Amino acid sequence: MTTVLSTHTPANTSTTSGFRTLIYAGFTATGVSLALPGALMPWLLAHWSLQDSQAGLLLFLFFIGGTGGALLSRGSLRWSIVRGAACTALGAAWLPFASRYTAYAAILFYGLGLGVTMTSISLLQSRRFAADCAAEMTRLNLLWAMGACIGPWFVLHDGVLDGVHARYVLFIIAAAFALFAALTAVFEHDPPPLPQLPTSSARGWLFAAPFPLLLLVFCVTGVESSSGGWLATYSQRGGHSLGITIGAPTCFWAGLLFSRLLHSSSRISRVARHFLLTWNLAAMAAALASLILFHVAPIMLTAAFVIGFAAGPMYPLLLALVLEHNSGPAVFVLAGLGSAALPFLTGALSTSAGSLRTGLLVPAAAAIAMLIAGWSTSHTDSLTKPTD
């Protein structure tokens, strides 16, 4: 692996601090915004009289938009952030006025903008702080998780989730991203371009990694997005209070935040990798099974936290393992497809069976598949980087 060190030196500390504050605020806002569709899903279902399969399509377009946004983050990263933030603002402002049919386009724009913004900020900061890239990516991920954790509570007004307040929340998100786009255009700048790296061989594509690792990448993002997207609706249909309805996705994001904070304290060792690929995945599968079997509030909140806690460190670990096999950018596309496909399949099965509880068998089955693949991977030489 070639490490490229940045030759850029900030003009002064206060300017650099101002840049980082702006970028950090914007990245935290992407976490808030990504958690909103799941928290608002009960209102969206009622507002547009949607079936679960149609709501699943909304989530599919939201996450597939994010995947497309990751692929569109190129050229000037400063202007890429501006375009992404403007697209997010457009999608958020469009949603309150959308019909049940134009809502699909609105949420696609919303997800596309978030994908462009998150990817461009990550690339910008990785180049700007190349010598301390790992620590900077950890800071960004923790800020994003904090935003996602508090995001669901923004939809409440006096303990009630109502349409008027939901519209205000979306307008505030739109205004915040429009302001972020303007400030970025005026005050940000691009880091110096990186030297051209040698073109990788055909082996540098996705399929250089073992199939169990690819399956794990696809499933872990899918379980994460499906759980975060459907937990509020699942809780509401169980007859729980609004506090529990919003608390369920909050516990999920809090678990994800806490686990990422825990695993960011030191480099994950080889022993920790084996644990995460075995017992951690077993806890995720057990929590999803509990979520389906027991519809009481304490179990639901605990299960949501465990799912988030188990999912938190998995994607960074799996990404590192796949890239050790000289796999290229297609891994990000695979992850995006997983995050889009599983929420959609959950909604489709829910509508077909007439039960969201049955629909949640989709992420539960994915967790079981992950457990099998994880045990297989941890007991083979798949954790060892292949030699040329």
C-alpha cells in the first residue's frame, strides 16, 4: 500500500480551525439527515397512504441515491460538496410538497445529495490531513454517528409526531444545507492534487476478495439501513408510545455510536477481528430474532441497541479486509447496493405477508448469512493478505 503525504500547509491555525468547524458541522448534519427518513417513516406512510412495499421503494431510492452520489464525487472537492449540499437542500425542501408519486424523485435527490456530500467531505479531509488520515476519518465517523443518534428526536413536537412539524424539520434541513453550500463555496478551498498512482491491474477489482467477505459487506450495510429505516414503524405498529417509537431507532444509532467510539480507541487487533466476525455477528442475529419474537418495549429497545452496537465496527473492519485483497472501488458500490436492497425487500415481504414482523425476516436472514460467512472467514486464511 502506497501512502501519499499531503504537501499542503495551512496558512494559519485559526483558518484551519474555521475550515474544520464548518466541515465538521456539515458532516454532523449529514448524520442527522440520514436518520430522518426512518424516523419520519410512520408519518410518510400515513401522509401518502403507502403500502410497506412502496415505503420500501422509497428507502431503496434513498440509499441507491447515496450510492450514486458516492460515484459522482469527483473533480473539485470543494464544488462537489457545494453540489451535494445544494442537492440535499433541494430534496429536503421538495419532500413536504411532493405527492405520493413525486416523493420518489424527491427522496432520490435527497439521498443523492447526501451521498455526494459525505463522500466529498471524506475525500477532502483524507487529502487535507493525509499524515493523520485514520484519526481524521474516526473523528468524522463519530460526528456522523452523533448526528444520526440525535436526528430522530428532531421530528417530535411536544411529544407528538405531526405533519406540520415534520414539514418544518425538512425545511430547516433544507435551509441548513443551503447555508452550508454557500459557506463552503465562499470559505473552503481544495487541497493540492495528489500525485497520480499507478493504474491497478484487473485484480484490483472487487472480485479479488473471497466471496464470504463480499457477502459480509453486502449484508452488513443492508442490515444497518433496514434496521434504521423500519424500527420506528415497527415500534408504532406494536402499539407502543411515541417515546418508544422514536426511542427504538435512537437506541440503534446510540449503539452504533458507542461501538465506533469504543473501537476507535485503538487499532483493531487480529484477535478482535476474529471476535467481531463470530460472537459479534451472533449477537446481531440474536438481537434481530428477539426483535421479531418479542414485541415488548424493553426487549425492543435493548435489541435495537445491540443491533447498532454489533453493526458499528463491522463495515470499517470489512472494508479494510476487502482492500487488503487489492480490491478496488467497486466494494463501495456493493455496500451501497446492500444498503438499498434489504430495506426494499423488507417492505416487499411485509406487504406480501401483511406483516412487518414477517418483513423483518429479511435483515434477520441476512444476519444469519453473515454469521455463517463470518465463522467461515475467521477459520480460514481469508484474513491474510494474499501474496502476488
